[in-house]
Amino acid sequence: MERTFLFIVRSFQQSSIYTKLIGIVLALLLVPYGASRLASPWRQLKCRELPASIVARSQPDVAATSPSSLRIGCYNIAHGRGLAESNHDGGDSAVRTERLKQIAQYLDSQDLDVIVLNEVDFGSSWSYGVNQAEVLAQEAGFPYWTEQRNLDFRLLAWTWRFGNAILSKRPIQDAGVINLPGYAAWETVLAGKKRAHWADVRFGDTSVRIAAVHLSHRAEEVRVASAEELIQQADAANRPFLVLGDMNSTPVDYPGHTADAAGRNAMDLLRTKFQTCPSLQPDAEEFYTYRTDRPNRMIDWILLPSSFRFDEYHVHTVEYSDHRLVSARVTWFADP
């Protein structure tokens, strides 16, 4: 080892100035990048909670809610960029901070038990290093939350670090990553991929499993394979399994649908296992979730097991993201 190190040092000393400069530039690029990718598996999923004093203050309101009636939602917050189409747009730090506060205030006003968030930054550079899940949990009154990273890498001083989050007013007992299919092994190794995760959320003397999902935006065949994995996860769970999030898919009889080479569709497959709101119709524009400013399709969904029913279902028209918030009041009326 010592001889190898000395050889590298001597070779560097004897190299030309251009070679040295290239070596320095490569080191500046590759060392932070390599360190971030090596650490990535240990940062994929975190369960967090606010200090006990803050949690205690939130419990009386939570305890007043019937364990069988839940208010849940999903929201792709688009990295806090608002209606901008690029993550590098959306305003400076002050503008983005104010937008996060507005999102938090709106979530707080909806009195949700659990909210699934997609495209959440955990310190990405374009969001000025802010952990958006932590800010929203604190500001909106969710004492418990999870952070699951899809992409996680760094080049020089620039960081890409984002994924899904589950914010809860009820204790989170356990959580785990759902390893969805990717496009290629090399892509997953170099940058990451869209994954999902679940959290067991305590309600009364029992718990339900909430899955936070953001399916691929690039290919229906990957979404179909991901839907198959979600169904397997639901079959293996020993408790009710609810799926919420941005599916990037809409059923074949809905506007904007796509299919894989075999004619399969991810949402059609998921609806063989899960319920969607029975009032949703292909031409019901008030339920379209994307884009917020010119809605033309429904890709954000709340999927329930057979032991649940929808009591209320809302698609919110607030313009804090290019996706619309979806929320529902649901009742758990029987064992799965």
C-alpha cells in the first residue's frame, strides 16, 4: 500500500502542469460525488419526529379523532418551485421560503392525519439547502415524518437530494423502502432512481401501512412493473395497505393515458387491487390533478384496500405546485 501511494505521488510530481490540472479538476468532481454515492444507501430512509414537548401539545386534537375515520392526502410539491417548469426557477430563497410557508398553512388548514409528499428536497442546491420535509412538518403541525431519497449525489458544491415524505400526526411505528424497478443498473448506481416507501402509522390500538409512491415519468412499462411490486407489497402486508402519490399514470379510458408494448397500463393494474374514488369519471375535469394552471389529466391518486371506503374526496386548486393536492376522508370498516 505504501509503495502504491509513493508511486502515485511521484507520478503526479513528474507529470505536466496540464495533467496536474486535469487531475485536480477530476478529484474535485469525483471525490464529493463518490462520497455522496457511497453514503447514499445509508441515507435512503429516515424516520424523524419533533421534540417531545411539541409532540405532547399536538396530541389532544389527534386523540379526538376516531381511529376508524382518517383524513389523508397526497401532494407533489414540485421541489417548492411553484408553477415554474424548471427546478432552477421558482424564485430566490425568500420566495421559496414563503411558498413553503403557504403550503404548510394550507396543509394545516385541512386537518389531515397523514399527508404523502412527492418531489421533496432534502437539502438540494436549487432549494437553497432546505430540508423541505422538516420545514413542512414543523410548520404544518405534523410531529412525525419520514424522508426517503430517490436521487442523492453531489458534484462540486452542487447537491441533488430529493424524494418522498410521509407527514403524520400519529406515531410512526416502523418504515421501509420499496425498491421499485429502474431503467438500468448503471443509472441507479450513478444517481439513484424512483423508489417508494411505507410507514406503519398508529391509529388507536392498531396501525395502517401508508405507501408513499412516485412512479416513473418516463415509461409505462416501468410503471406497470412498479404497480406489480406494489400489489405484491400489499399482499405481503399484515395490515391495511394504502397507496398515495403521483402515479404518472391514468387509466386507459381517461385523457392522457398510455400503455406499454403489451397494452398494459399501471393504473388499470392497480385498480384490480385497490379502490379509487367511485365518483371519478374520465371527463370529470374538477378531479384532474396536472397541471394546476391548465389541468388535463389525473395522475395523483389515493388508492384504498377493500376494507376502506371513501367518505369524501377533494382535488384542491391551490397553485403552490404544478400538481394539485388530493385529499380524502376515509373509513376503515372491517379487517382486510
